[in-house]
Amino acid sequence: MSQQHENKTLSLGETIEEIMNRRMSRRDLLKGAVGVTSAAMLGALGLRATNAAAAPTPALRFASVTPTAPTFDDVVVPEGYYARTLIRWGEPLTTSAPTHNVWEQTPQAQAEQFGYNCDFVGFLPLPFGSNVSDHGLLFVSHEYTNPELMFPNYDFNAPTRNQVDIELAAHGVSVVEVRRAYDGTWNYVRNSQYNRRITGETPIRISGPVAGHEWLKTSEDPTGTLVRGTLNNCAGGKTPWGTVLTAEENFHQYFGNLSKLSSSDPRVAVHKRYGVPAETTELHWEAFHARFDVSQEPNEVFRFGWMVEIDPYDPTFTPVKRTALGRFRHEAATIGIAKNGQVVAYSGDDQQFEYVYKFITKGTYNAKDRKANFGILDEGTLYVAKFNDDGSGVWMPLVYGQGPLTAANGFTSQADVLINTRKAADLLGATKMDRPEDIEPNPVNKKIYIALTNNSARGTEGKPGVDAANPRAKNRTGQVIELTEAGDDYASLTFKWELLLLCGLPSDESTYFAGYDKSKVSPIACPDNVMFDNAGNLWIATDGAANGIKYNDGLFVVPVSGKERGHVQQFFSSVAGSEVCGPELTPDNRTVFLAIQHPGEGGTFESPVSTWPDRVGLPRPSVLTIQAFDSRVIGS
């Protein structure tokens, strides 16, 4: 997500029309197509402007907000709505936690305060099993830290031990109880029994096929089953049994000194494939913690890059890293229940030219016994996607002993396949994508929507070229793919797909909005997190628009069926230097929670480019609420 912004100049290789022509020829659709318009070609390809089979979508009635320049330092919502900050970095979650003071920070205080750089936001009603919309738990992940914005006089080359330990405590997850008051405003409940911080030091159990593997054993944990902390927690997913899955994304950046290991060590190739730095890291954590120095603890890196399951309803629950879901730079793990009851989790690997995955459990979901589902993610099959140019696709199993996943290629067990998921997907010939971010099933139409943020390296020298699913070279603005599982069954192993959006400025000829009139859509770039409202509309939060189209990031909505399919409308514009994460609606769809991550990135403590949200001092990553003054459904 946040640490891979694209800022190179767009230079298209093939035009969109040329790519579509190439794909059409493969489907024998070019007969008689000479002279047709791009719109007609798109229609012939099934990149449709409408979906007649889908139920009509209620109209969205808000007036789109005007995009703001990257230097604009305030949030913007539509007329009739208001935004209010709910909780900020450093807010005390317990009565014993001190009020945040940037001049007197300690790791102990931060471990009881709201963490930094909010990303995933999940609302879980209280009590469990209810559908209430005015009382619940917020589960918020904290992806990374900006020490240059956290600490006065921060030295990038020589951070202090106290600063490093505060950063460790600011990572992870916050669980906090929230309530909506009679006047409609939201507040968090300090010292709630549910409030909890899970940090870079919290003990976490390792489960599934990789637990106990030799490469997960360290001097601190010779069993390979218990790890300290979770890091770079990005997007996530809520399970039907009330737990939350939080993704460990850019974990590689915390580990340094790979070059000090012997090149003959088989672990080195794996670490390189995952991007572990050869020398010291930018954060310099390894200067104070041996576990982040690969030359001292070569196996510690293997203990990160997993999906972590947490029960927010039980503050005594020990988090669990579910290794059966594979190891990569996870972006989300969103859940669908297959027709036969199997649980299916979709996830992306957020780096240029990486892959789209799904995991299908061996067992089936038990709706009558919540805790019976707590181990269901430990057994099943991980699959990686291949997108064919003709609009078809297949999920290929990553199973030891099948195809090239054998000892001849360095795999001796299923645990090996899961530790080195990327190599396994390489060998199977999966489709290299433009940074797969959030991937979510739409509960209304059962289709899967894949946000691909950008890929400025696509089609450049020595890099993979364009393909039908990733049709633009030097892609700075990203796309959204709509995937239809065969039989509308999440457990299917084949699918159809089409491009829903090719993002960017509507005036750019390379953009596409499901066939909708481009003169009527809002500019959008770098789709990242997605969600769906009760009508099945797709909501998109962006990350990197300032580099892609010179506007602040925002929140957008687009209908996926009916006459308005493809009509992108901007609902929210964020502040200078930030990205927009979350987003999350209450069950009644009358409140939307948004995480504003790294406001003011690009500045420093001494020279800030943002003072949001408090307008004094330094910027603070926060979660805000957006509501209508008349309490109507968001967007209606």
C-alpha cells in the first residue's frame, strides 16, 4: 500500500484499442469490426455499460465533490454531510494510559494508546451476532510509522532506542469500543473491557502447515510456533464467526544485512525474492534488536508475511498467524462462503508483477457454533489466478507434489510451498498483475472486485509487457477487474473476468469506465481499498492519486449494474500527503468510517505540510466518521 507510491510519467505502449483488438482476434470477434468505435469494441468484448440481468440499483443522489490539489489540507464531503474525527494516533485506550504528548513519548505509553497510520477498519456490532449500528467495536490496523513526523529532531541515520521501541509499539492493531450518541455523533469508550493494543511485541501463535518448520525456529523460539508481534498490518477481512484477519504486507523492510549471509545459504534466494534489503534498513531497527538483523537471525523474516486472525470480542485471545493462507505481501483476506459451506478467502500480493490468490478451506462453516470455526483456516488449498486474454481464467492449486512444486524445484513439503509462495506461483505461470490490493466479494451480485493500484514498470525494459488484464504500459493510475466465479460459487476453480475501470483522468484516452459517458465521471486514480453498500454499489478508497492525476486521494462510489454502471462519483477528498483507507459502513449504512493514513507525508516534524486534524502541531493519522445531517443512508 502506502510505501510503494508510483511517480513516473505515463507513457502508453499499445493503445487500449490495440489491446482490445488483439484480445478480440483471439476470440474471433474482429469479423466485420473494421471502423467500429472503441466503445463498440469494448461492448463486443463483454466490457459492458449495463448488466441487464442484475437488479436495479437505487440512485445515488449526492453531488460529487470537486477534487482538491495535493497541497490542500482539509477534508471535503458532499453538501448535506459532515466529517468528524473519531480517534487519533496516541489517544489513550485505558485509564492508565497518559494523554498523548509528543515530547514525552514512551513505548509503554504507546502500547496503551491508539497506534499510528491507520489502514483497515472493521466495525463489529455489540453484542456479537447482533446487527446494531450504534454500538460496536472498531478493529483498526496500523501499517507503518513515519518517524520524521512522530519525533522532534529525528535523525534518519541514527534513531534512538526509545524511538525504535515506540515505533514497534505503534505498529499492529487497535481494538476500541465505539458508540453513537443520541445526537448522532460517535465517540470511543476509554477503558472499555474490549479495548486492546496488539503491537510489534505481542506474543502471537503460529498455526497451520508451517508451524514448527525448521526455517521458523529462532534462538528465542526454538519451537517455531510463537513469534513476537505483527508488522505492517495493512488491509484485512472480517469472518462470519466474528474474528478479523489482518494482513502483514511490506514486512521485508524491517530486516537488514542480508548480504552478510553466505550466498550458498538456500534461505538467501527466498529472502531476495521477497525484497529483504542487502544492507542496513531505513528504519535501523536491527541496530537495537538482533531479530531484525538477518545475519544474526536468518529465520526471523520467515515468521512474517502471514495473515493474522484476532478475536476482537475476546481481549484474552492470543492472535494466530494462519500459515495455510500463504506467505507474501498480503493485502486483505476477504471472506465468502461457498455453496457447499466451504470458507473462501481472497487476497492480493501488493507489489508490481505479483499475484492474486484465494484459499479454500477443507472444512465447512458452522453457523451454529462460533468457536468451531476458529481453526478452519488451518486446513485447505491455496490457489493463484491465471487471467487469460479471452476473458476466462483459472485458479491453479499451490500443492506440494503437483506439477512443478516438487523437490526438483526446492520444495520438500507443503510448508516449503507456503513459505515460498511467490516462487511456487512463478513456476505455475500465474498472471503477473499491477499491484493487487483489496479483493472483495460483492454480497449482492456475488462477483469479485479486484483493485490494482498501479505499475509504472509495466512494459519497461526488462519487465513484463502488457496483457489483457493489465493493458497499459507504465500504468500510473491502476484498474479494477470484475471477476465472476463459475456458477457464482466462490469455490469454483474457473472464472470469467472483465475490466470494470481503467482509472485516470476522464480526458485521458486510455481510461475506461465500464462504457459510461466519461464526461460525467469523477477523475480517480490508484484504487486501493474497496467495500460495498447494501445496494451492492462499489466504494473505492485510493492511494497515490497525487502522483497519478495530481489530486488528493479520496473515496469514490460506482454502481456495478444498471444504467449507472461505471458512473464514478467522488464522495470524499482527503488532506495533503495522505491516503484514504478503510472504508467501512455500519450495517444501516448511515455512517462510514474512514482511516486517514500518513497525513502530511512528505513533510517533517519541524516543517510539516499538514496540521490535520487538530490544526496545531503535527499531523496525526486518524479514523473519522462521515454522516448526513439528516441521518439518511450514505450516498442516497
